[in-house]
Amino acid sequence: MTNPRHLVGVVSRNHVMIGVRAGFAMLNHGKLAPLKRLSPGDTLIYYSPKTAYPDGETLQAFTALGTVRDAPPYQAEMRPGMMGFRRDIDWVDATETPVASLRSMLEFTRGNWGMLARRGLFEISEADGRTIRSAMLKE
């Protein structure tokens, strides 16, 4: 078994909260490919650039933290007539944390990390994962 990885998914806060309440994650507007990159035991951290998509207010915060369950992605109706893929996540009770409060401590925010965020899902180091987890869980 490989060591669990730490990944950041980029999703608006209102969409994050839908998934947190129901115990799942969606990425890239319901695409399957990014969910297949997740492995059981991986940590998924949601970063929300905005409160809502596409025209919400600027937020720039980590909004949810959880562990990928040992179950494959599955298709579900996002709204009437529109299907998307989900992956089950064990979300923890975490505090929304502005990225600015951690920027000086994170490796991945050095340089133009906006290019990473545009991917919709990207891996970060274990150290960065621990830093974010500690801030969000107030450890």
C-alpha cells in the first residue's frame, strides 16, 4: 500500500458545502477523471476561490477537509437532466481558513500557484497537508 497523498480540489464554497453535508466530493463540474486520481486514504482539502460559481464573492480559503473512502466514483444526478460523478469522502469538522493566513508556511504557494489551482485538483506535499490540517482543526 502506498502512503496517502494530500490533494487540493478547487471548488466554490457553496458547492463544497453541498458535498460536505451529503458525504461526497465532486471536481471539475462532475468530471470522472479527477476523482479517479484519488485513492482510498488520501486527504482531500477543498480550496474555494469564491463563495459561489461563477459570480460569487472572492473568498480564497480552505473550506473542507476529509479522507477518501474505499469506494469507487459513481454517477449521480447533479440537477434534473444533468449527471456528474461523485466520490465518497469522510469529512471532518473543520474551520474555514483563509489561504493568506498560511501562505508564508506553505510550499505550494511560492511563486504562481494560481496555475496549479486552474487544474482543479493538484497534489501538495505532506508538510503542506499537515500545515493546512493543523490550521483547519485548530491543532
